[in-house]
Amino acid sequence: MNEIERKFLVTTTEFLSESIRSNRIVQGYLNSNPERTVRIRIKETQGFITIKGKGNETGTTRFEWEKEIKITEAEQLLLLCEDGVIDKVRYEIPSGKHLYEVDVFEGDNKGLIIAEIELNDENESFEKPNWLGEEVTGDDRYYNASLSVSSYKNWK
């Protein structure tokens, strides 16, 4: 149940032409404490509850548990969430044997685009498309839970 993931800023929208799928995602946090986040997510017509633990020293690996719940339950739980609901469109882009998930944020995080790639091992090699920018793995500011509390629009 450990998730191994690396995050990057995205420098251009070139990834859009490579996308095989996109979904609108709305999510909120019942608990945004970095030690243990509890997230409620609606992805199109599906609801999910996710619990994530604190990341390791590099920020690439952390515990993650997720369960699908009824959309009506997710809608009700979103009403209980902390302020700062995240609204984004997620694009899926295949790259070699991996899949990048690129989040284009809306609302208070508009202008921020982050690519994530899940790996089987922290040291696994992977292709880096030309639209990838600076790596931000382990930078807490780029965690969705952090963005719900301190939105991108307030960084500047």
C-alpha cells in the first residue's frame, strides 16, 4: 500500500496532444495534517476516500489507502471538508512503460500544472517528456492537501 511517486512542474501545454484521457476532479480534505491526510474525491461520477501517510525523507514514498464510495456519500462528505476544495482536470499521458498524470488546476490554484508519475521503485528510470520542468517531489507546497490550505494564487 505504499505509493512511489515523483512530481514535476509542467512548462508547456504540449502534453495535451499526447493525452489519452481526461477527468475533472474535485476533492477536499477532512484532515490536511501532513502526518495523515484524509481526502474525499469526486472523479467524474465516482467517489473515493483516501488516507495518505507522511512521506519518506525524499518525499517519493508514502502510505496510501483508497476505497471507492458512492458518489452521494462523497458529495455529503465534501460538505464536511476543510475550506479550500481543489478543482482540477487530470490528463493521462503514456510515456514508455509509464503513465503521467498531469493536473491542470482551476479556481484558487489556476495557473499551476503538475505532472506525477508512479513508479515501482524509487530508483526506477523513466522517460522525461520535453514538457517536464523542475522536479518538486518532496516539496510540501505542491501536495494537494497543502494547496487546499495555501493556494497557488497566494504564493506570488
